[in-house]
Amino acid sequence: MEMGSRTEVDEDGHSNKGRMWDLDQQFDRSIEEEAGRLKNMYTEKQTSPLLLLRLAFQSLGVVYGDLGTSPLYVFYNTFPEEIVDPEDVVGALSLIIYSLTLIPLLKYVFVVCKANDNGQGGTFALYSLLCRHANVKIIPNQHRTDEELTTYSCSTLIHEKSFAAKTKRWLEKDTYRKNALLILVLFGTCNVIGDGILTPAISVLSASGGLKVAHPRMSNGVILVVAVVILVGLFSMQHYGTDKVSWLFAPIVLLWFITIGGIGAYNIWKYGSSVLKAFSPVYIFRYFKRRRKDGWTSLGGIMLSITGTEALFADLAHFPVSAVQLAFTVVVFPCLLLAYSGQAAYLFNKGDHVIDPFYRSIPGCIYWPVFVIATLAAIVASQAAISATYSIVKQALAHGCFPRVKVVHTSKNFLGQIYVPDINWILMVLCIFVTAGFKNQSQIANAYGKVYAYLYLSKFHSAWMVQLTEYATAGTAVVLVMLVTTVLMTLIMVLVWRSHWIFVILFTGLSLVVECTYFSAVLFKMDQGGWVPLVIAAAFLLIMYVWHYGTVKRYEFEMHGKVSMAWILGLGPSLGLVRVPGMGLVYTELASGVPHIFSHFITNLPAIHSVLVFVCVKYLPVYTVPEEERFVVKRVGPKNFHMFRCIARYGYKDLHKKVDDFEKKLFDNLFLFVRLESMMEGCSDSEEYSWSEPPSEHSRDGNEWGNTMVSSSVNTTVVSYMNMGQISRSQTEMDELEFLNRCRDAGVVHILGNTMVRARKDARFYKRIAIDYIYAFLRKICRENSAIFNVPRESLLNVGQIIYV
């Protein structure tokens, strides 16, 4: 490849020496600016009441649409036949009340939401918290400097004989336990993704099924086409971002909650308030005593009152925790209680109307307006699962558990609001396939666990009603996500919060009793469609685990194939080659040591650049890495080798934007390192600033030259020394900076390793399928690293190698 060269004098006749003086002045200003930013960084901003109300209003359209539409179908799925004993309605209402209170309100809104990782929710956010408090991460690329980040909140003080210390040692002791924990997290994540596929399918198909009111003879094929058109429109508007979509959907959902709450209050006033005795848990015991096995299996219908809760926690990335809590406690929870109590009051007097209690209980004068609102609310209900899928995919990317895809910021004010184009279109295609494959919403309902009350309209089409009666709910994905969250939250309470054992047992015990009870109920109808979400989750689990396995094997290969420092020193400053003007940025996954690809590179080429920088892009188990602390620069070998290491650290909320000049930031930190390194040498008699060791003492990994390491977060004391003139620039420093600047002007080449992973010939057949086919296909279709960092094609050099596992 050709590297462009530049003249030594610019258009204004300024020499490199003059440019170096300008560069020094720019560094002085940049250091002062960084020091000023560091003083005020991470001071918690108080959200104004007006902004909090606005965000709470927007969260209704994104977070609570799914949970809010549950009153459409819960009582029908609980009582598929005519209600004989009115007291059964009171028992079912009591179960609904305490399910809503224990799971969405107490567990998620007030406990699980507090376990957010600086505003990030979902199973991977819980996993990140655990990784910071225990060594459970599979890829061992942690470094002690990572714990010095301002966002790396981790309490290290722990009593050796405490239960938390014993649990920590138990998790860290065995690799199989670490893998089991990761698989558990992936399984919960994949079930949420499966929810993101099934929810839009059934929601939209249910809404389009309402067309049979005006046109009873309309065929299923026409309804299917309408559903597909709505699905395409729903996913096509996602690129506008959560902020704009929520402004569109929030009024619909708010109007929906006000409507169902008002209708519920009206029915309680009209049909009697005797059903309010369901607030006593005694009626739950009486319900199971009367109905026995039928009461147990009816829990599949009761459980539908809490579907959508599993996406609530994952959607925290889009809105602050306080906004989500405010919206639920003030609007969602009271309106849902009124809606269910009103339907129960209606059914208590008219038990034969169990097929369509929601619509039959609507006053006749407002029937059609409510029908229109319900249709729109059913479409909006899928937004919670879609937004949650974006968030958890972004988090999985940072943990090396998902193929690289493009992630787009959709809001300048809220970095958690993102859009993933590839995932969006994949979800759309899968939703269309599910809709076309099941053909009507009753079949999808068995897979997902929902049957919308729109289907009372199917009296115009008796075949649908037969299928409704035949099939039952099986919300396996919903319960499984809740069980995974309970297990992870137990570990969080023990290792992170260090909660008292009484609170841990109380939380875990109540959650497991409720969720395991529901899970046992949905297992009865597993063969009637409940297996579908498990198949979808298993497919995504296979993709994510195979990708993570390949990533781990590539890292292990780099770790074991590191080039020894003795071999580098034996080559001499020229590295046994011709050092040509220019800079080479060698990308590697190693945070320490010289990668194997470097030896592969110099043994196949006759020349190498005058300056080499080994660039490691590393993702940490934190939500973000401040820009001032992103880069860590080290020197590799003696100074005359002109070899450096630059570690770029990112959190799972950080994105690589097109407007960010990664190369420029890297060079700024490299030049800053050279200047600070020289200053630290000048202060070698001071214990505080003695960051360099004699070159005869190697670091622990044997590849770094001394312990010289400077992060780009500058100590304000150093800035004051510079401003007071107490630290002078040495001639050596000026010479090296000028040399680096000339090399950068000569041309920069990005050297990327194109490592192919192949299974050994003696490997088992399932490993050959996983590596040679699945992983190879994923590598082929995923986004390239050069595209992520906006590397120009003319400056890119790929070095290929094959590893066998």
C-alpha cells in the first residue's frame, strides 16, 4: 500500500519546530481544560420537577404499554368457561392484586430498579455489577488501573469470614461456575429478545383483528396483510428514536390508562363494591381450596396481569429510574387496580359474560371511542419489548456476547436512548414470519401467553372462538426472565449491597414462591404453544454463546502467543528491519504484551514504521468511561525503540460516533504521555510523581518497559506545576515530540489482524459446526472493526492468520 508523505514546511512557511511550539501551547490549554472538567465531573445533577414529569409522561409510551393492555384478556384466560361461583371472581381479583403488588411494584419498581448500573437496567447491567465486585468475567483482561476509574464503583472492603466473602470465593473458584452464571445471564437476555419478537406479532394481529366488527365476512388473509403493513410501519418509525416515538405513543397510553381507570371506577359504583374485599389475602386461600387443580392451572391467566414487567427493568436505559417509578406509582398501578376491580364487579353479577368482560362492561355511549383507543394501545404495547431489545443487545456487545452491529444514538441529552438498525429489521422480519406462521392471534397467544379480548368479535367467525377455547396460555418466557432476575438480584444483595441475610431471604423467598408457582402452572400447557418462546430463546442463546466462545478462544490464543520482550530487545532498535518514516497503529485485544500478530507482521515484510503503537480497545463492566479517562498510554521497550501501547477503554453505554476522531484523540494522548513522562522523570526525587522505574526492572507481564503508565486524566497538581514553571521541558522531550510529529505527518497506517478461527480436525462434530459454520458465518456478516473506528480504506492494512481450537 502507498503512504502519502508531507513536506517539512507548511503553506505559511512555518517549520516543524514552529508547529511544535503551537502544539505545546495547545497541550497547555488542553491540560488546563481537563483539570477544570475533572473538578466538576460526576457531580450528581438534580433533575428538575418539570423535567421529571416530562420523562415520566414519555415513559408511559415506551415502558408501560405492554403491562397496561393486560386488562383486555386476563379474566377471559382465567375463566375460559362460565363462572359458577361468584366468589371465584373475588379470589381471582385477589390474586391479581397481590401479583401486581409483589412483582411489578415491590420487586421491580422499588427493589430491582435500585440495582441499576448508573441508570442502565437489564440482566447484563446486573452482570456488570457482579463482575466489578467478583472476578467472574470469562475474558481475563482486567487491570488494576481499571478499578481507579471514577465510574468503577466497587467496595473492596469485605470481611474474610463473612457470607459475602464465602460466596465471592465460591463463584471465583471454578470456571464452570463462571460459565454457568454467564449462560444464566444470556438465557434471561434471550428470553427478553424472544419477547421482542412475539409481543409485536400478537399485539398488531389482535388490533387488526378488530376490523371484523365492521366487516364480519373479512377473511383472515386480509387481516394478515393489514397486520404486516402495521408491523412494517411500526418498525420503520423506530429510527426516529425513543424520544420522538415516546412523544407519539405516550398520549395514547395515558389516555388508555385514564379510560380503563374511569370505566373500572364506574363499574364498581354501578355493580357494587363488594369485590373490594379481595384486598384481603384470605380469599386467595379460599380460591385454591374451592377450585383445586382448576385454580392452579388458571394461574396461567392470572400471570398475564404482570406480563410486560420483564421489559420494565431493561428499558431503564431510556429513562431515569425516578421517572419510571413516578409513572408506575401515580398512573399505572392505580389505574390497573381500578380496571381489574371494575371488571370483577361486573363479572360478580354477570358471570356468563366472561368471554368479553372488558368490552361488555363499557358503557354503551363510549363503546366505539374506547374501541379505537384500545386498538391503538394494543399496537403501542409492543414498544416496551422493542426498546428493551435495543438496550440489552448494546450491553451484550460490550461483553463480547453478540456480533458487532451498528448502534445509533437518537438523543443528545439521554445517551441511553439508542437504535440498532440491524436488530430492528431482524425483529421485523421475524415478527412477520411469526404472524404469517401462526395466522391468528389465538395460536400466538399460546406461545407468548396472551389472548386479547378483541377476540370476542370472533363470534362472527366461530372457528377462531373454538381455537380460543382449545388453547391456553403458557407465558414461559415471561416467568423465566423473572426467575433469572431473582437469582441475579440475590447475588447483588449479597455481594454488592451486603444486605442483611434476613432481607435477602425475604426477597428471594417471596420472589421464588410467586414465580415458581406461576411457572409450574404454565408448564401444564407447554405442548400447546409454550415451546415457541423457548425455541426462539435457544436460537439466540446459541448465537450469543458461540460468538462469546470464539471471542474467548481468540483472546486465549493472543495471550499464549505473546512475543517475549527478550526477543524484541534482541532485534535492536531497528527491530531487524528498515524503519521507514510513518506511524503504525497495530490493533490487538491484549492489554499487555506484544501480540503474536506483530511477529507475523515483521517476518513477512522487509520494513516497518518508525513509530509503532499497539492499540487495545477494551470494554469494561461499567456503564461508561469518562472521555478524560478513556485512554491509558504506556511505553513498550526503551525509548529508542519508539514503541507504545494505547488502551482505549469503553463502557457498555459508550458508542463510537462518526463525529469522534479516534485517531486524533489517540495522538493527543500519546503526545501528552511523552510530555508527562518527561515531567515525572524530572520529579524522580518525589515519591508522589515517581511513575517510572529503572529500565532494568520489567513489569509483571515482562513486556512493558518499567512501570511507566500515564492516564489521560491529569492530576491538577501537575497542571499547577506547569503553570508555575516548576517543571521545565527537557531537550529530549522536545526532540521526541518533534520526531513523533514528523512521523505522523509522514503517514499513519492502521494494522488490523484478520484472525480466522477454525476447529481442529480431531474436534468433536458439534464444535466443528459451531466454529466452522456458525461462528464463521457470524464473523462474515458482522461489522468490521475498521468501520467502527472510521478507519479510511487507504490507511488500512489487514494481516491474516488462522488459529485452530
